[in-house]
Amino acid sequence: MNTADIETLKLELSLKAKNGLNFIIAASMVWLLISYVWTLPYSAYDKSIMTFIVGAIMLPLAWLLSKFMKTEWTVKGNPLQPLGLWLNFAQLFYFPFLILMLIKSPDYFVMTYVIITGAHFFPYAWYYDEKAYAIMAGVISFGALAIGLSVTAERMFIVPLFMGIALVILSVLLFLSYQRKRKLSMQPSPGEII
């Protein structure tokens, strides 16, 4: 398989999955809801547990959005397609850090969760050929760290709020890029007869 073939396969994934937009929109809604959870008058440990519970709606919400947005979860015949699932599973191997934070320092649980989630977007820059994923992976991870280390425990809701807003921005960037790619893919190649 040559580079041109790989680029064609990546373009197919980008167009049919619409750059993973349904997942990013679902995640933005979930993180805004998690931000609300962190304003509630419960212990940081309890809010951390509620964060896990709220996070469980992410995949069903992404699935519903995929039906509304007409995105494809599996692109049959594209050998790169399974890689997207593996890239997502990689995030699970960071969950021991979350458990550590839950037990030893629950005030910083949500910051750690945002850093892990933000960082996991980085390989999708290659997968969808989208620089916005790489840029936002850094912005989210380092932004969450900076905010988390500078706010009090009572204001830790700002970290998931930041994440939700960053994901809304990423959604807009991914949508604009999808529109551009779709338009370009419909243009005939140079020398092609219409």
C-alpha cells in the first residue's frame, strides 16, 4: 500500500464519519453536564463518581447523533477503520491514574480526566487528517492542567466547563474542515473529463 492509497482511505474515513463530529458534539454536551455536576454541594469523591456515571451517556448520545447527522460508525472495506476503535481503547489504559486520583486526591480527579480525554484526541489528527485534533489535544491537556492548578477545589467546575467549550470549538473546526473536504472531493481531478 502506498502513501496515496493511505491518504485516500483517510479521506474516505473523514468524509463518511464526518471527522468524528458526532462523538465530539456528544462529548461537548457530556462535559458541560459534568461541569454542572462539579457545582453541586457534594464531596469531590462523590462528584467524581457522578462524573463516571454521566460519562456513560457519551456513546449512546454519539450513536443518536450519528443517526441524525448521517455519519457512519463503520466504513466497510476500509482497512484503517478498526484503528479508530483501537485509538479510543488506548484511553482506557490511563484509567488507573483516574482511580489513583479518585482515591488519593479526588479534588483533582476531573482535571486528570480532562487531561487524559484531551490527550487521546492527538492520534485522530493523523486518522482523519485533521490538525485541529492535534492542536486541541494540546490546548485541552495543558489548559486543564493550568486551570486545575490555579483554581480552588470549589471552582474545579471550571475545568470541565473549559473542556466543554474547547469541544464546541473543535466541533466547529471539524465541521468547517468536513465541508471543505467534501467540496474538494466533488471537484474533478485536473485533466479529468466531466
